[in-house]
Amino acid sequence: MLPFAGVVAGPAYAPLVFGVAAAQVVYRALARRRLPQFDASSLILAALFAGLCFASAAWSVVPGHTLAGAAQVTAVFLGALIFLAQPALSEKTTTKVMRAMALAYLAGALILAFDASIGYPIQHFLSGDAPNAATKYNRGVAYAVLIAWPVLGRLWRDRDWRFALPLVLGMSLSAAIGWSLTAKIAALSAVAALLAASFAPRIVNWALAAGTAVFAAAVPFLLRAASDYRDWLFPYLKQSGQVRLELWNYMTARVFERPILGWGFWSAAFLPIRPRELASYTWVHTAGLYPHNQWLQLWVETGILGAVLAIVFVLLALKRARGLALPLQPFACAAFAAAVTVSLADFDLATDSWWAALAVCAYLFKTAAHADRSGVP
């Protein structure tokens, strides 16, 4: 259902995934009289980051908004962790789920193609005739690119080509037709990581770990340098890219003003823009936008402490990927590359549907790995 409904309405990931998590809590509490069994490392990291978000209200420029954001991110993390605490599916059920998701990918892509061919009446209806109806597909297409890899990995392992082909076709069609440049680049980066990891999965895994950690540590400097050359880059970018460069210009400046603790979680939209900065911008004329880069958001809102916790989270995710069965490891590298690519240009850190999509991806790898260990060919 997710690849179908999610392509049309990306925000639907949140109620679908967290609804399942809530049902699991009720079932375990009433039927089994026990709480979900959380992954200890993930729980500790989530608690530390949520605690940092709440604590940042003490020095935030918008303390009330910071507390609201901290409450939201705590609820989102809890929902994702509960969803991940579900037991892995059986071998037979896993096969059925993966095949159904593959067909749903193709169905979702066909809906997108049909809607695009006649001027997006479906999306206009769903979004209340909002402008730029085509962009309403962007979130769902990005999530589809992310969660495809555990499904494809399982189908590839089983040589189940009848269902692998619809999945690849559906994902490719969605990325090609959709307006999201981020999703297109995420798909390409995932394919590149998959091909490289097919020959040397361990080396690629370590390379992704080192590269992501170095980038995360250097992001204020890298984005500052890119934004300083925005006049040269503008002719090669569409408007959304130009806006991002201007956002990154003043937000990186704010990072260097408060590098340790940041300005408070969920404060980026309220950061001051100096008159001299405003005078040099074409698109940005007032505050009110988030950074459109999750790593920069970490730095500007939570400082080096938040960036360090995020790096630890990345290293933990890649360590878990190295623990998967060898046939699944290249697909885990592909999913990681897609997730990092999306994080570079889209979604606020507290976006519920983003964490729901990450939880789905992780759970699908978990259940695919469980099936691998079952010994069933």
C-alpha cells in the first residue's frame, strides 16, 4: 500500500506507519502484557537528541517554538522506534509483502504518469487546487526511491524477476516523471552505490561512513563556500536551487556565531538576516524558511552537539548494514546513499513522514535479513 498511496500523498506515510506502531502498542499491552522491545542503541541516541532539543529551549531565540519542535521530534522518534520493534515477518509473509510492494510501485507510477499526462487533476483535487500540483508528488517519489532497496534486495536474492522488474520499472518511471530533482539524484546515487558495493560491499560501506562523517563535520564550511559563489552558480540552477544557496549563505553565517549550542531546535525559520545580507539576495527577503539541508539544520539549531549525535547515528546505521547477509549489503548501501542524498536538500528534521519512511526502510531490511537467516532458499 505504501508505494501506491505514498507516491500520490507522501505525508500519508506518517499516519500509516505510526498507526501500525500504535496498534502494536495496544496489542502488546492487552494481549501479551508487555511493552515493545526497543533497540537499545537507537533508543539511547533518540533520547539524547530529544533531550538536547528540549534543553535548547533555554538558549533558543524562540523558546516556545523550540519546545513544540522538541515535543514533535520526540513523538516521531517514539513512533519510529515502536514500528521498528515489531517482530520480523515470517518467510512466507515476507515473500507476499515484497511482491505486493513491487506491484504497488508500478501502480503508483502509472497513477503519476496518468495524472501528469492530463494536467494533474487528481493532485489538484487532493490538494485543494493548490498551485504547483505537480510538486505535491515530490515527497512520495523521494520516499519511494528510499524504500525500494530492501524490497529489491529480497526479490533479487530470490531471483524473483517477475516482481523485481515491475518494481524497477515503477521506481524509474516515478523518478523520471516526477519534478523532484532530489529524487532523481537520490536514485542515481543509490544505483552508483549499489554497483560499487556489488564488488566490494565492505569497502563501500566504510567509504560511505567516512565520507558522510567528514561531510557532516564540514557542512558549514562547504555550504558557505558554495553560497559565496552563488552568482556564478545561478545560471546553472533552477529557482529552488538559487533559493537554497541564499538560505545557506545567511544560515552558515549564523552557525559560526553559535557553533557549540546553536540557536535552538526549530529556530532556523526565525534566525535574523542582517541588512547587508538581504541587500545581496535575489529571492530571500525575510526569514521564515527552514534550511533545506538537514545537516545544516543540525548545525544551526543544535550546534556541534547535534552534529555529533547525527554522525553517531549514521555510523550505527552503517554498522547494522555490515551485519546483514552479504547479498543484502549492496542494497543497504544503495538505501543509505539515497537517504543521505535526500537529507542534503529536503525536509525539516522533525518531518514525521520522513522518519516514517526511514523506519519502513529499516524494518524491511530487518525482515529480509530474518528471512535470510531462516535457511529457506
